[in-house]
Amino acid sequence: MATIHILGGGLAGCEAAWQVANAGLDCILHEMRPVRSTAAHKTDQLAELVCSNSLKSESENSAPWLLKEELRRLNSLLLRVARQARVPGGHALTVDREVFAREATLAMEQNPRIELRRGEVTSIPADAITIVATGPLTSGALAEEIGRITGSERLFFYDSISPIVEAGSIDLTIAFRASRYGKSLDSTDDYLNCPFNREQYERMVDALLTAEGVPAHIPEDQTPFFEACLPIEELARRGRETLRFGPMKPVGLTDPRTGRRPYAVVQLRQENLRAESYNLVGFQNHMRFGDQARVFRMIPGLERAEFLRYGQIYRNTYINAPALLKPTLQLRARPEIFFAGQISGVEGYVESIATGLVAGRHAVELAMLEPVRPFPRETAIGSLCTYVSGADPAHYQPANITFDLLPSLDEETRHRMRHDKRARHAEVCRRALEKLDQYRSVYA
Ligand SMILES: Cc1cc2nc3c(=O)[nH]c(=O)nc-3n(C[C@H](O)[C@H](O)[C@H](O)COP(=O)(O)OP(=O)(O)OC[C@H]3O[C@@H](n4cnc5c(N)ncnc54)[C@H](O)[C@@H]3O)c2cc1C
């Protein structure tokens, strides 16, 4: 049987290689370090954690816990290594990054089914099953090749993500539903609009001007911002009116409470496949998370907002996955090519491990001429893959695991548990793990 190639020995690549080897197949794991390094990696070790040492919450029935629990049940190598490397970190799974990378590297080097090749890959093998897992800092030559295969307008080099708030935390006595000039994309009032009067707007601009920025992760993050996705605090610095003529423009909108056009507006958009949450349109920013919460709660209607995600801008290479991938992470146009990790359009260490596991297992199914079966939609893993392959390609933003990616509970259960968010989350987790166990008992 043909050898499977895995490009990139990071989190996704190591997990994928191990899954392939564990299923009894051979693979070649290509890693360019130390022959060539990236702006963020510091060692020649595989699975190096480039920034924080946290694999996020281990609190039972939280979304990050669910993703990790699913991975554990699927015999994930890196979750096992994380347990070995664990250091005290409160509710989070925090690891000693040196022990983590060392153990992962040993697991690759010592596995007779994994051949580790050190060197930069510049093209994708023509006729082999290949998993592309070269991460957010994919080297230039390979990025060009990926651009050629996927269509260059579908390969992005910057990640500018705007904050997301929980739907239930928006004050609907203030925010109103409407699309500019009544022009909706699907005959509904697409947006929720948070209206400002002049005084509120001026206060918001002052807060943006004094908010603290996040230090750059890597030198490349200090490159000038793209004009198309400027952080809002940068827009505020360009002039007090700039926001009112940019992302906060009020044209075409009438506040039903006053019957007048607001002085400025923040628009919130519900993304498809993200139930019960709203995106602050055009509010990508580089502020510290604490400052984002403080400043954005000054937006009328968001005084008690709960943030599912904060805004960020940094160097990232990723494909426009919904335009290109199947839920199995295979390229639709060339199903022998899989994408995994950050380049596949997910965000975060554990999400990268999860997509590595998915791609590794599906690559095995493909190599063994078995049907390639997507993970159940109700699981965290299945929901990530559904989002990656099925979100709106026109507004695609990489996702980390949050409950709004998982399907809602049925109407009756939601109603029964409407006053108890913890119970709802516990039920979503119970359902996910039940579905995963059914899937495992049949296919794993
Ligand atoms: C600066 C920075 C900080 C981050 N901080 C965090 C954080 O704190 N928490 C978090 O959850 N997520 C963070 N992320 C996001 C993400 O979780 C990590 O980047 C994660 O390592 C992604 O896993 P991966 O397997 O996709 O890529 P990586 O772990 O980066 O693995 C990709 C591997 O491919 C290799 N490679 C690249 N090009 C080639 C080539 N042409 N040929 C051969 N090998 C190649 C690289 O050397 C690398 O080893 C951060 C990202 C960046 C860039």
C-alpha cells in the first residue's frame, strides 16, 4: 500500500502520523526545522508549542474540555503526552512545553512505521495520499504551491478576527434588527444594530484611544496592517470621525425607539453554523482581552455582553476551507489531499491536534479503500469539521471550539433547561460523547 505523506511535524502533523502508524500503515513525516525555521519556533523539536503552554480548560462540561475528552477517547497521542507533561495550572491543562515536545518527538522517532524526514517541502506529491499540516507559518514555496492548487484568492496570510458575543447576553430592548436600507440578504432583518448617540460615541472613541495593545507574538506581526482589515483602535487614531464613516457608519438605519438615524452604529451579524452568537462586524482589533471586554461593554446593548471570543490580528496562513474542503478535511477537487491544523482554518492548539487526528484517520480509510466517514455532527470534533467545511466562505474566520458551533438541543429540552445554562452545556456534552462512543464502536 502506498505510503502516506504528512507535511509538517507540528501538533496536527504529529497526531496525524501517529494515527496512521497506529492503524498499521506507513507514513513519511516531513519537517523543515532545523534546516529551515519559522519566525515563532525556537527549537528543532516536533510539536513545539510556540506561545502559551495552556491547552485550555479541563473544567468538565466546558467546550474545550469536551474536545479534549473526545480526543482522549479516540486515543490521541498528544493528549496522552500532555498528561505526562502536565504542570499545575488551575482548571486548565497546562504542560511543560519542553517535556511535551520531547515526548512527542520521541514518539515519532521511535515508531517504526513513521519515517521522519527533515527538510523543507516545496510541492505536494503528485499521486500520494498527503496531509498538509504545515501550520500558520507555512514556508513561502509551499504556500505558493497551495495557492496554485486551491486558487490563490483562497489562501489567506492574515487572520483578523472580530469578537463574538453570546446572543442571550445582548440587550434587545436597545439593539434592533434591521439591514441597511431594508436590504436583507435573505428577507430577514440580517443584523442586530447597537445605536449610539453622540455622547456615547465620543466616550467610546476616548476608550479606544487609551486601550492597551497586545504585544506582537512574532516580529512579522508588526508589519503594517492591511488597509482592508485595520484594527478599530487604529481607525480611531486616524481621526475621531473615522469610525463613523467606517465600520460604525449609521447610514440606511433607523432606530425604532427614536424614529431617527443613530449617530453611529455597531452591527452584529449571526454567522451560519454558529447558533446563538453574534459577531461584531468590522471590530477586529489588537487590544488586550481585558480591555476589549471593558471597551465593548460600552456599546449600547452590550453592557452585559458575554464574550465567546475576542478580536485578534496576527500572521496566519490558512485556506478558505468552506470553499475547498469536505467535512472529512479532504480537498473536494483532489480528495487524496487532506488539510489539518491551523492551515485548515481552525484556531488553537487542541483544535489543531483534533484536525490532525481526523485527517490521519480518514487518510487511513482512504488508503485502505474503505468509505471515509465524517465524525458525527453532534460531537465537538464533528462540529469543528462541519464549520470548517460548511461555514459561509464569503466571511470565513477560523474557529476555536465553542458551544455555538455544536448543534442546538431540541426545542423541548431547551425549554426545559432554559434557566440553567450549565445543565444545557452538560446535556450537549453528554449527547456528544454518546454519539462519539457509537461512532467508535462501529468504526474505530
Ligand atoms: C505566534 C503564534 C502564537 C500562537 N499562540 C497560540 C497559543 O498560545 N494558544 C493556542 O491555542 N494557539 C496558538 N497559536 C495558534 C496555533 O494553535 C499554533 O500555531 C499551533 O501550533 C498550530 O498547529 P499546527 O500543527 O497547525 O502548526 P505548527 O504546530 O506550527 O506545525 C507546523 C509545522 O510545519 C513545519 N513546516 C512549515 N512549512 C513547512 C514546509 N514547507 N516543509 C516542511 N515543514 C514545514 C513547521 O516548521 C512546523 O513545525 C499560535 C500561533 C502563532 C503563529
